[in-house]
Amino acid sequence: MSVSAVAAAPTVRAPLPVLGRDVAVPLVTGGEVTYAALDYAASAPALQRVWDDVAAYAPYYGSVHRGAGYLSQLSTDLFENARRTVAEFLDCRSGDQVVFTRSTTDSLNLLAAALPEGCEVFVFETEHHASLLPWRGVRVTYLDAPGSPAQAVATLERALADRDPYGPALVCVTGASNVTGELWPVRELAAAAHAHGARIVLDAAQLAPHRAVSVRDLDVDWVAFSGHKLYAPFGSGVLAGRADWLRVAEPYLAGGGASRKVARRADGGVDVEWHDGVARHEAGSPNVIGAHAVASACTALAEAGFDALAAREDALVSAVREGLADVAEVRFLSLFGDDAPRVGVLSFVVDGWNSSHFSAALSAEYGIGVRDGLFCAHPLVRRLVGSEAGGQGECGAPDAGSLNAIRVSFGAGTPDEHVERFVRAVRELVRDGARWTYRTVEGRCVPDTSARA
């Protein structure tokens, strides 16, 4: 299927302007080509709208909260307005809090630090490490990878039925897999969690940039996402949701901003009264520019319309899958099946190639940036690829095999040409092999510049 043919449909819009869309990169075979950034699942480029909004504010930057100066007051208003914009973007409920963090990983670690005593955590082995690993010092039940959305719900219900019905419990689940792109049944999982007296946190790092996320409609208790995946790579993230567990937990970071009152005691110690609102977990000088950038991205995506963005993204996914359907050496990875709804994330293996070699050739010979490896989701990729995933053979070795996976990902700023070039490059590499010589350096394949002029 031609991307351009599908993109001509009335409901599909042109790509949104992003930074780097005209960057030229050198090819080892000579000349230059416009860089095809197809690694959105790792970090998406900044929207031009976000960059412009940040640049417009930058001269007025000031320290937020408690500052009497004009720029401090302006920055404080900007920061708190960003919080309200994010709450609207997520369709938060009355009483929900929006806490600004550094990333999804930071958000989930914050929530992990706020779990009440005796809390049990339930998490699928298919999660990104940001969701899989923060739950330390509590009982964690790791659930087996499901083969379908219905099986995911049934697996969770069985696990929750065996827990202590009177103790606190938390379910952590992704909205869209960072490996396969597949959409998870979040609303159904939330209903199952609540039916058994548990709460649920949604890792929306891969979902929020591609689909509308409504805390109210999905009925999740918290949602976490990162600015750098939401076209706002300025070091900010979000944890939004219920306030009660956060209100009584020890501050995530101790310091200025989190404290309401500090006084020396007669015995030489210090008494501290902590804030009980969002400030409790936002110690230090907050990342005002990062929060403003996230809010700008939320506004830009909402104005563009997720239905139109998703329609175009679905066309790009179809173009990749159909363009490589007759290449027997290419195998796409999935849990729920090839036809499962997904965002613009596809992982695959290529028979006879290790992932680092193939990805290096895409970059050096075609100017295409993808990701290879285990994608910070080691248990899932090992299950999908094979138990030996994680190692790499020598570049170009005939028995190297598909030890890891290759991931191509795109989004609101991806031009049709980038996807068409990717499909063409994969077909040519499989058919003809690499045109350059590569060597292994510290476990990765790189072009061998010493072997050829």
C-alpha cells in the first residue's frame, strides 16, 4: 500500500512540523540525505509549536513561587497554567493532582515511594522497565505475558482474587507496548482492579503521544507519561491522579518547596511541616520550561485532533506491514496478533542478521534512524524473539541470527517519504546485503572506515 494514497483520504492530515525535519546526514557510500527519524518510541522530536512557545517564554524566565518580581510572578502563573492544561488534556477528575516530574520512570518511582504499608503490586512481565522495576520493598506479583487482551484481563482477575481483600493493592499496566505498539485493554483492566479493591496506574508513555487519554473515561487512578515522548524533550514528566496516597506519603525529595515550615528544636534537631498538595513532591526549583513545553505539546496535539493523527499513523503502520509482507526473512513481533490495534511502533527480526548490524546499515547507507536491542523490556523481547535474546554475534557473520530485535517507530511528525524509504531500504538490505563493511566495537556494529576509502 502506498502511504501517499492513504494519506490523501479526507480524515488524514499532513505531518505536524517538527524540529530536525530538514537535517541532512552523511552516507558512508557518499553524499548526504535528509535524516529519517524513525525512533519516536525512544524520544520524539520537538514540535515546532513547542519550540516556538519555549523560545517566546525564555526571555521572561524566572524562579517560580514566592518571588515578588514580575518575571517570577509571570513564571509562576505559567507553571500553574501548565498544570491546568495537562489536567484538561488528561480529562482529570475533580480532586486529582498533576505532579511534574522528570519522566515516566521518575513518576512511577514517586508513586512507588508513596505506596501505603502492606501494599501489593501486580504487574505484567511485558512492561517497560520503568513500570516493572520501581516496586521495591513491597510484595510484587509478576503476571505472565497474555496472548490476547481478554487473556490479560482474565490473568489479572485470577491474580487479584487470590490477594488479601482487605489490604491495599496496585496494578501497573501500559497503555501501548513500547515493543509491539499494541494497545492494551486499559478500561477493562481498571474495572477488574476496582472490582477486587485494587487501584491502577497507567503507564501512558507510548499511549499519550498517539491517542487521547482520559483518566475519567478509562477510570484509572493515576497516569504517568514523559514529555520527551510527547514532542516536548525538555526534561519534564507527569504523574496525575488521586491525591490521597501522595498527600500522606513522605516527600519524594526533601528540600525547599516541599516544606511549609522548618524550625530548630531545643535539642538541636529540626522539625519540618511538609506541604500536603502537589508541592509536597516537587522539591527544589521546578523545571518551568519543561512544564511549559509539555503543556504546549498537549495543546498542539489536542488542536490537531487525535482521530486525524491516529488515522494517518494507521496508514503508516499499514504501509510498513504491507510493504514488507512478501519479505519472508522479516518477522514482526506481537503478543495479540498481527491485526491487533496498535500505535506507530513495530518491532521485527530479520533472518540471518543480528539487529545491530541491520540497524547500522539502515543508518550508514540510508540515513534512517531506528532502535535495536531489548528496548528496556527484556522479559518481553526475550519471550517474543527467543531465550537467547540479549547477545550479539559479529557483524555480518552468517550465523549471527536475530538475537535482539529492531524497532521502527513514528508519529505526528513523520513524513510519508521516511516510511517509504525505510520499506525500500529493508527490502534492498534483505535482497542484496549491506554495501559497506562493518565491524564490532564494544558490542555494537559500526561502519568500518579503515577497510575502505
